[in-house]
Amino acid sequence: MNEGLVVFVRSIIGFFSLLIFARIIGKQQISQLTFFDYVLGITIGSVAASLTTDLSSRAWPHWIGLLTWASLGYLMEFITKKWRYASKYIEGEPAIVIMNGKIMEDTLRKMKYKVSDIMELLRNKSVFDLTQVDFAIIEPNGQISVLKKAQYEPLTAKDMMVAKTSAGISTELIYDGKLIEENLKQLNKDKSWIMTELKKQGINDASEVFLATLNPAGSLYIDKYEDHIKKVTDIGDYKGPY
């Protein structure tokens, strides 16, 4: 068989095998990967690459290897969900690196972290001053969770005893110039209502609108195709619509 055709066929096998195994093992965002998930993903990808391009050996041993690694990954996921004790050793557990504003040096040494690593993670959380931190915890996925000292926490509506109502989730009424009548009906609105609102904005037809949404609080957002905003190359040059 032609070598290129062999690679093509084996690529299809590897692609759909990975797709199926990924669905079985479960979805996780890259930022949420533990070290074990990271290593497992690299290994499975490497086996799939060998399945595709290593023409010096038959395809089925690579596929068996791919199946084995994916099955073990699924088994480990099942075990960690069922047994918390096993999860502690397979996935790791959170580690407190700052407690009551004090850096836990012994914990950092065990985790092979430097203070500069912690400072970088804190900056990613918009914390630039260690004096603001009460607790900081390194999660199993390498992310840091930060609890600021009470005096540095932002005020909330509850703190100020101000009543707030939720704006809710906006519903699309017009998208790409097309009126979504089904959504209008769900909101107990009709076409004449939306056209009246558009005319208040100087819009004569829905085709002029790129996006229009309405939230439960009654706030209508309209974005036209022609916004008449001057193009600028520097944010300091922006003077607003003309």
C-alpha cells in the first residue's frame, strides 16, 4: 500500500481513538490539569503520534498501548472520585503556603517552590503586596487561591447595606441583522415593540443591527453595524464617536 495512504488511514484511526478516549476520560480545561493529567495527556498524545507515523511497526500494538493508557487514566479518575485517600496521593492535595500573613517556608521547600514563584502567582491574582494576604493555598492544579485580610477586601453591597437586584441573563432579540421572534415571544414582546425601540435609536430596520439584547431588568442593548467610531491607533487619541 502507498506509504502516504497508510499514514492517512492510521491518522484517522488515531484521531477518532483520541476523540473517543477523551470523551470517556472526561473534559478538563488546561488550567485545571493536575501534574498527573498533564503527564497522561502527553503520553497518550505521543502514542497516538507513533500510531500515525511509525510505519516500521504494525498499527495494532500502538492502538493497544493507546487503549491501555486511556483505560488506566479512566480507572485512576474513577478511583479518585470514590476514595478520597487515594485522591490525596494520585492528584495531590492543597497546600497552605501563607497562613495568617506568614510564609510557610517548610511547605515551600517540600513543594520545591521559591518565594519568587509565589509572588508571580499572587500577581496573577492582582495581589502585589504580601501584607494584604491572610491565607494563600496552592491547589493540586498549580493555581493559587488567595484570601486577603479583611481590611483589604473590597466593599460589597451587603457591607454597605445597599439593596441590589440581579440584572439576570440577557436574551438575544436581534443577531446579525435577523429578528429572533421566538425569543420575543418568550419575553412577552412583539415585533412592533422592538421596532419602536429601534426607531428611538434612529434605526429603521432590524437589518441595520448587529446585536440587540434585553435583560430581565429591562435594559436594552443595541449594537449597529455602522457605529461611526473613528479608527485610532493609540488609545490616547480616542475622542469618542463623531
